[in-house]
Amino acid sequence: MAITIEKLPKKISVFAGIMKAEPELFVFLKEGDLVEAEFIGKEKGKAFFNLGRYGTGVVFGREFLNAREIIRELEQGRKMTAKVAMLDNENGYIELSLTEADKQKVWQELKEMKDSGEAFTVKITGVNAGGLTTDIKEIKAFLPVSQLSNEHYPRVGDFKEKILEELKKFVDGELQVKIITVNPKANKLIISEREITDENVQELLKKYKVGDVVDGIISGVADFGAFIRFVNDPEVEGLIHISELDHKLVENPKEIVKVDESVKAMITDIKEGRVSLSLKALKPDPWKGLEEKFKEGQRVKGIPFKYNPFGAFVNVEGALVQGLIHVSEFGGVEEMKNVLELGRSYEFVIDVLKPEEKRLILKIKKVEKEKEKEEEKKKEEKII
């Protein structure tokens, strides 16, 4: 019998009503879904489960072998979670995985922990140059070096061997962490210690601003700068980069500060719980007014203290600044080293003086250069 146009809307509305009243009746399974499975029984190499309205599920083959310890303990009527591996096999059953379901449940629990922001304690089990490893619910987790708190961050520069040695100290110890990345497809679980400490630090930092001068204690010295802990808020620790320790060129931060030394420093930046500070900002700028003391073309005494590929740095006598004499004055690096000896005083001529750019370019007196050449020539003649 044909359906009339008048009757069609009525039938559709009844169907829509059922869907609205009982939507669960129209939820379809797909591979990868987790389902509640009630154990029915088992036979050689197979275990059967009642999946309710979805029919009967079966665990067999490799999945049966992987889950044999689980299946051995099952009693008829026991309910558990299973993962759909195949919707309809050749025998009409839905193929299931019990072990994959357990893993998926664990990953779901880990995601919920991440979303809740829950902090918990882990025991560090391994280490590599990139960070620390541990296990959470039998899933391997990784804590990158960058996610360590300021207190635990290795203060040894970028030397991988030294970083690794510092990280080894954490093995078998415990750290408070949070989960920051959950990616079951990539089997990636990333945790962070910094996230916890940063929350407290960020709250404390609300009362500070750029330009504030704080009292601090030098808590660590590395080749890239010094760490400073705030006296009034010991949880807050900032970094004074090597370039902010002094107006002069600093070779080693230990020349300027030492651990446990009390200092005052100016806050230069506050970003994402990280604080940058400066000692230099609170020191008199030796470049200010320098043009009143020195002029271009003036002869000055200076002591070279460092070579580099483009010249040599010189401490200028009578000033707390460094000048640069370019390698082109000599023809090459080796020629420069033959003429200039580190730690020895020479007479130079100021070629360029721009205090506003903190720039002082020197030339060596030609007479002095010629004298050096003569001495080198005499030495060579004696050898011959």
C-alpha cells in the first residue's frame, strides 16, 4: 500500500518523538568506542560478552592471549569495560579488546587529571639530557628540563653533559607535578613541576612591577648569569643575565657576584612567572659624560684583555669602559696576537667615541706597531 503525502509527516513525527524520548536507542557503535560488557562464558581461545542492545561481543586470537590473566579471573555476570576492535566479524560478533580498554581508560583518567589541574607526587625513575622520566598509572611520563621549577633547574649553561649530571641527582627522588599534555595516539604524556610553583609565584608577583628595586640574595651563579631570591618573598627567584651584571664586559659572573651575597636589583621584565632583573641599572653609567674626558684622536693607555674573531677588547686607563680595536688594524687574528699581548699596557688612539651607543673604537699608534714589527723581525733574524 502506498504512503500518502498526508500520512508521511505523521509517521516522521512519531519517529522523531521516539528519538527525542529515548535517544540512546539510536546511538551507534564505532570502532574504538568503550562499551560495558557482561561476561557470559568462554570456550577454547574465546571469551563471550553480552553487550545489551548491541548484541554479543567476543575476545579471541591475540586479544585473548593478551588478556588471558584478566579472563582467567572472570566470573559469569561480571561487568567490565571493553574496547570495540571490529564491529561485525565473519561470525556476526563484535570483536573486543580488554587490554586496550584498560589503556584507554587510563588515558581518559590522565586527561581528567590534566583538566582538573590536579597536583600529585611522582617518583623519578629515569633521566636523559632533555629531562626526567617517571610512570603514572603504568604510562611513561616525561618532565622536560624547561618544566622544572627555578629551584631545581640545572644552573650549568647549555652543556649537555653537565645538565645530565645534575638531572641524575633527581633519580629515586619525588617531585610534585601537574600534567600539561595528554596525547594517547602519540603515547605522549608530559608533566611539569614549574606549573605548580609558577601559580604561587605569579600570585606573589602581582605586587611587583617593572622598575621596582628589590632586596635579594644570590642563590646561584651560572655561566649565563646569576639567580636572585627575593628577601621578602623567598618563593620568587629571578635571573640577572650576564649582560645585566655590570656596564663592562663580564667574562664570568663570579667576577661580579657570589652565592649568598646580598644585593639590590631592578626588575626589568615580568612574564609568565619569570622575572628578569638588573644590577647594572643601579650602577652609575661610566659612559655618561665620557665625551667630556676623552676626544676622538686622543692618545690613551689601555690593556687588552680578550681576543675575539673581529678584534680585541681593551680596558682603557682612566675610564671604567672597554674599547675595541678591530682586527683589520693588523691584517688578521694571528697578526693581531703577535702585536698585542693580553695584560700588557699599550698606547692607543681613540678613533671613534660614541657614548650614547656605548661605542669606543681604538687604533694602535703606528709607531708602536712598527716597533713591534721590528722586534719580531730581529727575533726571526736571530733564529735564522
